[in-house]
Amino acid sequence: MHPLCVLTKVVGGVSETFIEDHAKRLLPGRTALAAAVALPESGRAWWFDGPLLVLRDRRRWVRVLVHALTLSRSVGLTERRHLGRLEAFWRAQGCSHVLSEYLDVGPTYVRHAREIGLRWYSFGHGYDVSRSLRSAFWRRLFREHRFADGVFVRSSTARRRLSDLGIARDRIHVTPGGVAVPHEPPERRPEGGPVRLLTVGRLVGKKDILTTIRALRTARAQADREIVLTVVGDGPDAARAKALASDEGLQEKVRFLGSLQREQVQDELRAADAFVLHSRTDPRTGDEEGLPTAILEAMAYALPIVSTRHAGIPDAVVEGETGFLTDEGDVQETARAIATLADDAELRRRMGLAGYERARAEFTWERERERILTAMGLPVLDG
């Protein structure tokens, strides 16, 4: 039997390791997965080997998923025509709980699921609790989550916004995320050579790689140490980022690695000296972060953080203790933080270890799993 069904848009999506973890690790061996589409093997970052329902022919829909905005009505899993197949799948797998990933996944199914005895929980991650709320269409649909048994979000800001929609505040659970934390903090290489910055994430507006590159140029002029940057991730801003690095004379100082598998990202975390992610509200779309998993992973690998006072990030990064936080879009402040870390190895070590201890105490996958299962009323067994 599979008491939990994770409902999502796509199987195998890049930069959705949190969905992969929920499908595979919340209730290992006792979870089913239903999705709008499954990416082909050549384009997917992960796969699910348990009971799987794919609602659409991937040959028709993959290009739509790749090219359309993620809040497109055509891929939001709102159509009631899927409900019959979903209900049959839930019954066949013995599902008692549904966890929908993103608020635009299945809002029109919530009341029916409750009527047939399912407990429904939804997870808001980022764009769905920011830019989507600009749309009257999505605000109307998101109000259906009033009938859910619970909603998970990454920050208190998201909780307030959903409460303003009429969702009961005591049903909205703030859970910051969880990552694998090594048993011991990684040992950093001896001093010498350039200070290596790392950033990880999709190259989209809310990650603002362009400000990071501009800050790198300024920091290199301020610091006594050589500073280089490694960029892990791909996306629509990749070409602009590479062009800017070239224009700033940094083409030899910035490595663009594209998207990597999880194990390769961990290798880069071990090799880095500090982590930078300039999250901000995308001025073009209004898209925002929740709490980036990449920041939690960097803390778990004992890296000091340079990031922004944005969304749930201040809930994780203790300013002046585990890293530096700057205002969104502030190149000079970001550059000063980078230069300060570059010139002070002891500060990097101290902040990195403080971040590691904070990650071990608050942001482990085990802690996240316990939070979610407890809120859903499911037994927290060894996973």
C-alpha cells in the first residue's frame, strides 16, 4: 500500500531536488507519484521507480513545459478532466494523503479529494506565493486551498500572503527545507591560490547572476586576494551572464559549468571557499524565492554565505554570524561582503562552521521530514 501520493507537474525536472526528495524519501517504498508529464531520459535530472501515473503524452507536452512559463494555465494541473484517472490511481494504490507540489497543482481537485476521504496538503515554494498572486485567475484558484487539510510554505512572508487569501493561518505550516548534512564539516584546502566563490541555481531573474558578476568585478578591485567564481546552473539568463563576464574582462575568472548532478554539485561545495547567491524579486515578473535549498546546502558544507535580505533567506542566514546579507540589487554592498571574506580566512572558517552547526541543528533532511509527516498526521518511521 502507498498511503502518500505526491502530485506534481513533471517527473525529472532540473532544480527540483526537493520534489525528488519528497517522492522518494518522505515515505520510502510507500509513496506513489502522479505528474502531468515525464521528461524523456535525455532531459531529466531524476526518475521515480515506484507507482507512477503520467497524465499526458510526453511527446505532445514536453516542449510546452520547456518553453512555457511555469504558471501557464495549460500545465497547472487544474483541469477536472484528469480527476477520474487520479481517483482510480489513488484507490488502486491505497492512498490516504495527497501532497501537491506548487499551489497551482490540483487546486480544483481539493474538495473532491476530501469528499472521497483523502487528506490533501499543498506545498508553496516560490513563484506560486509571489508572482502568481498578481493574477486574479490564480488568486481565485488558490482560495480552494482553504479546503485543504494543510499548506506548507518556506517563509513567514508566504504564510502571511496565503492567510490574506482566506486560508486559515493554523493550517499554514512554515517549513524551511532540509538537506543532507555531512557528519563532519569538510576540511578546506590550505591557504594559497585564489579564493573560490560558488553560486548554484537556475539562471533566472530572481537569482540575479548579473549582480553577482558585477559585484565580483568590484570585489576583485577591493580585495588583496585573487577571487574567482564558479557558476553551477543554466537558464534564460545564461547567455547574458556569459556576455557580461566577457564585457567586464572576467571571462577567465568565471567558470560556467551548466547544470550538474547532485553529486557533482557536492564536489563543487567541497572545493569552494564561500557561497554567493544574490536572490531578489524579479523586476520583470515579480517572481521571488521561498528559501533556496542551495543556501542550506552551502551551510551544510560549512561555507560562509553572501546573500540578500529576501524572502526566507534571513530565517536561515544569521547576519554577521553565518554570512553577510545585503539589500537586493546592491552591487557595492555585495562586493564589500565578498572582499571582506576573501581577505580573512579565519572569518571564512568561523562563519562557515557556524553555518554548519546551524544547518545540523535546524535544516537537516531528517528534521524537514519529521516536520512534514507530523503536520500531515503520518507516522515518522525510519526512512
